[in-house]
Amino acid sequence: MAISAANAPTNLAVNPSSNTINEFSFTWQTPSFYLGNPGGINYCWTVNEAIDVDGANCNWTGAGITQLANGPYATQQGVNTLYLAAKDDSGNFDGTQFTSVNFTASTAAPGVPQNLDISDVSTRATSTWKLAMSWSVPTQVGAGIAGYRVYRSTDNSTFTQVGSTSADNLSFIDSGLSQTDYYYNVKACDNAGSCSIASTVASKRPTGRFTEPANLVTGPVVSNLSTRKATVSWTTDRDSDSKVAFGTASGQYQAEEVANSTQTPDHTINLTNLQPGTQYFYVAKWTDQDGNTGTSAEKSFTTAPAPTVSEVNVTGLGVSNATINFTTKNAAKVKLYYGLSDGFGGVKTINTSTEESQYSLPIDGLSDGTKYFYKINPIDSDGNEYDANMYSLTTPARPRISNLRFQSVDGEPSSTLKVTWNTNVPATSRISYGPSPQDQEEAIDSKLVAEHELIIRGLADDTDYTLTAESRDAAGNVAVSDLQKFHTALDTRPPKISDVTIETGLRGSGAESRGQIIISWRTDEPSTSQVAFGQGQTGELGSKTPEDGRLTTEHVVIVSDLPTSSIYRVQALSRDKADNQSNADAQSAIIGRGADNIFSIIFNALQKIFGLGQN
């Protein structure tokens, strides 16, 4: 019995029927006739091509599935057709039993591919000519990029598609070419067949690549050899760049090569910053435009020895000058650096013979008592300077005055000033001072000291003074300070009274006798003389002698014509020229009778004072 295949599926529908993006879904129902279980039916579908009778071009849904999920089914712009047929669970299938539905896609094309570039990847040795294209993704992808189409032209007018790539493949190799100019552009296309406009055109003629380096014709050889540099030269049979690898051990070269990128058959490399008197090993290298590198056999050379300075010494050292003596060898010139630190500051340069020779360089304008650093750097014939050892010298010191200071001395009877200063070497002390340049006094101390102190007394109060300090060392070198100015203070201190002595006496006898008191004292500055006095042991000092206006430090005042047989209180008074007055402590003085003894005098005086023995 003949077995029939299932009929076409029924009620095939698409959603949506038209779309601006490539997204559609499909549903259907089981055929009107089939054998077996409906859940075992598998469905074949194609888009824009009829289903083969044997189903060779089918896309299968899987058993029992009656829909196609939302997806990009359109393969061209405009009307597309989906074809659908069924195969029952026994495997019976007839591609002519199908149903179909139309749907329309109108998608936005992607943007233009960017940065199209062409490289020649031909092999010249085998005459295999081919070009490699590469590009970047468009800045606008539209509905999505499904792939790229590559177009070629030989006249930059008519372009023909020569290949395509997937969305993630941004390169293409076009082979089987000839040695002629080719022009290319690229289009980006989505999965609905909507393509961008063509990219900008890029062109190239395949010329091929060398696979072997150029041949070495001559060299390498070394010339212009000196202490710090050398020139390496060689030639090749075609253009290449130039490189030299070198080092101080055979086969062990510095990581960085000296290179010149110019393509030429005549090669020259200058090596600089070499170490003097050193053997170097080197190889020459050259690379053509196709990246093929040739290398010479290893060779070596030795740089010239460095210039030297020796036998350095100093003569003629003075307070401001010195002479530096030295011997040079292999030097074209030398530089003498000198200064107060290892930064120097002064420099002298002289030309020298490259033969071993002796030289002397004077330096002046130095400061006395100062340590100087110096070094003598030799310079070779190429102008390279070599750092030499550093030396030092110290010039003899002149006396120098520092920290000149003035300090008032308290407790002195007149304005007194202590002057101090320092010198860097032991020296004498001398100051000249006065209220004017024409009225100067001096204070001198001949001891040789580094810390100086002189005290000047008897200065006028409230007066402007000028002062200079001077020190002379043992060698007779003199240091003089700048002119200094100071002003003495007002005198507010009263004179100090000391050594007060009181003596009493009588003039006459009996009832006619009169007493007198002689008071003497000293002051520590010139002052006037006056005595205040009063009768009685505790009486007021209501009387004063006339003031003696003479200014003196030795004072004597006589209080006379005093009643006898009395006790008196007396007080010495002195006033200095600034009108500052000092009062001594009050003391008692006893004047007796002319004929009485001392005990009677004391008794009678006490009787008058205290009323003793009176009724």
C-alpha cells in the first residue's frame, strides 16, 4: 500500500507583515492530513527559495513546534517569501506539499565603513601578487551589520564585488593579481540585504616583498676614532637602514642600538658617549623595507685614552691670591674651577699641549681666612670634559670685627657704656668715641684676644656719640668697624652718699660758749653740699644750711652758732647736676656745756627733753 506524505501546514501567518527592522515571527497549524502523532511532525522552512523535493535545503523547527520566534528572517529588501512543509513522525516528506506567506522588510542601511587601508602582501620571489584590505566599523550600524562586501576596479570607475566577510571580520585578502594599479571600496550590509554606500577608495599596485636581506659589499670599518666617539661604515647591494650593536664584551651588546632609518646602500653610524681607553665589540646591521635584516661578523676597536691631570699643588698662597700648579697629558685644554663650595663659581681656561706638560695658573680676588675648593678638569681634542679630583686651600685670615655691641652699665654715677666685639683672630682692643669727629677720646687694651670688652665712663648724659672699634693682629693687620652711633640716656639716678662723719665742738666758754657740728661725707658723683638739721632727738629737720652749689665728691658742711647742752638731728643732702637729690639717713649729734663733762651734758639734755627731775 502506498504511503502518502503529509499535506501542507494550515493557517500560516506572519507578524508583522511589514517592518522597518528585520524582526518577524510566524505561526501555523498542523496539516489537514498526516500519519502518526501530531506532536511528532517536524516542519521545514526556507526564505526566498522553494523547498527542494527531498528537503535538502530545509531549516527544521523540531518535532511538534508550530511557530518561528521573532527574528531576522528577511534576506532582501522589499517582499520576502517564507515557504513551509511538514514531515510526519514516520519520516514521510514531500517538498511540493508546502504553503507560503509574504512579508516586507524596509530596513535602514548601516553607515559607511571607515579607514580603508591596503597593504602589499605579495611575494616577489615567486611572483605571487596579492593585496590585503582592512577597515573599521561604521560609526552608525543602522539595523545591524551582518557582513561586508568588497569591490574592486582597475579604472577607479567600474567596481565589481570580489569578496565578502562576516560582521566581525574587518579584513580581506585579494589574490591572483597582476602588477597593476587596483582600486577598492567596501560596503557594510545588514541581514536584510540593505547595504551602505561605498567607502572611500583606496588603491595600491602589488610590487612584492624581499624575503632575504641585502648583501654586505664592504666593511664594516671604523674611522674618526677618539676618546669618546667612533664612526662605523659599510655598504650593501641595495637600500636598507643602518644599525650598530656594541658593547664592552664579545657577543654582549647594549640593549639599545644606534640606528639611522634612512634607506641607503651606503651606511654610516656615529657612536658617541663612549668610554675612553676601552675596547668595544660591535656588529653592523641593516634592514630593508620588507623587514629583512642582515648582520655583519663581530669586530672590535679601542678608544683613545682619557686626558689626565696630575702633580697638583699650591704655591704663593696669600690673603687674596694663590697659584695652582699641575701637569697634563693628552689634554687639549683645561678648566680650573674654584669657589667657596663644590659648586665653585670661578673658572679659568687655558689651552694645553696633548704631550705631557706642566702649567701654573694664578687666581686672585680671594677672600682672606677662607677655605676654597678647586678642581682642574682636562678637555680632550673633541671638547669632552673630564671631571677631576677636588682639592681645597685656605687663605690666611685678616682680623675682622663682628658682633659689635653697646650695653649701658647700671649703677654708675655717670653714663657708662660697655662695648664688646669679636675678632676672628687674636687682636688688640681700641675704641675711639666722642660727641663729634673733632672731639674724640680713646680706650685701649693691648692684649691679643678674640673676645673684646672695653668700658667707657664719664659720658655726657642725653648726648649723641659716634664710635669706631679697631683691632690689630700680631702681624699688624688692622680691622676697623663701621662708624657707630649711640645716644646716652637722661640721668635719673641720685648720687650715692657714703662715709658720713659727724663731729661736734664748742666755741667760747661758760655761758658765752656756742656749739657747732661738722658734717662730712662722700658721693659717687660730683654733687652739691647741704645739711638739714633740727633740735631734739626726734625733732623735725626744719632748718637747712645754704646749699653749696659746687659739684664735688668730697663734702664738708659746718653748722655753727648752736645752743649748747643740746641734742641735734642732722642729715646730709647732695644734688647732682641733673638735679637728682640724695638724702642720707638722719643722725644725732650732742653739744655739751663749755665746762660740763659728758655725763652732765647728757643728763641736762635728757632733762630738757623729757622733764626728768622736775616737779
